[in-house]
Amino acid sequence: MAQLQPFSLDELKIRMQKSIASLKDELAGLRTGRASASLLEPVMVEAYGSRVPLNQVATVTVPESRMLSVQVWDRSLAGAVEKAIRNSGLGLNPAAEGVVIRVPLPDLNEERRRDLTKVAHNYAEAARVAVRHIRRDGMDLLKKLEKDGNLAQDESRKFADQVQAATDDAIKEVDMVVSVKEQEIMHV
């Protein structure tokens, strides 16, 4: 009877890891004191009659710890790229030098650092909620399998304990990831 059960703990773990990966991607976009090419990932540029991601019209590099360099591939787009970076809401002031746009990163003041940690905590809470939803989906499936007679009660309890353990591990990882990011943000 146990062979027929379509329950997969690995599938739940993979879904939880995807939630954590999504959190890491969101946190990578938060500006800390150090330059990171991922900082400009959300920037959209008006090019060729539509809005395209910056990485489709330019290369972003980090020549110094407090500077980003944007190498525009098409000279005619340099102005549009500079404007997109300036209007991105990231508080950046780019300076164009031909097809290269230099983006110095200003120091973060204490208030802005606290705001960024609040945003990081909001991202983390969203990830925790996603992990809990995945847990609930797994538990609901176990109850359904048990109710339909496809899974014995003791096996269902064993799987439920494993789902809870996987959930606890995922929540701990979320907490650790956001803690590291918070320290990175608050480090002057």
C-alpha cells in the first residue's frame, strides 16, 4: 500500500529551496555599502521602442568597492541608460563618459540602513509564509492520502514529522540568510 502513495518529501523540499532562492535574489537587490552588479538588475531601459532590462543593452561591472561601471553596447542608448539608472529609485547619480557610465555609490545614512533592514525583514517574512504554505500543502496531501486509505496512519505521522522537520530547517535558513544581509547592511 505504501508504494502507491504519490507523496514526495523531496518535492516539498525543492519548493522550499525555491522560496529561499527567491528570497536571496530579492535581498541581492538591496543596496548595502558595497557595489554589486545585481544592484542594477531591476533597472529597465527605454530602448528600441520598448522597455528592456539593463543587462540586455549593457554590461555592469564593479571596478571598485564603491563604484559600478556600465558599458553600453549601443552608443545611441547611453543617454537612455543614464536616465533609467537615475530614475530607478535607487538613489544613484550616474555620470556618462561616452559609452561608459560610472555609478558611484553614496554612503548610506543610519536611517536608510534601518529602512533597508525593515525591507529585508519583510522579504524574509514573505519567504517564511511561502514555506509555511508549502508545509500546509504537504500536510493536506498526507491527510487526503490517509483518508482515502492510500497511506497508513503511522506512515502519515512519520511523513508529517519529516515535513515539519523540513519546514523548520527552511525557516532556520531564511532566518540565517536575512541575518547575514542585515549585518551586511548595518556594517559601516
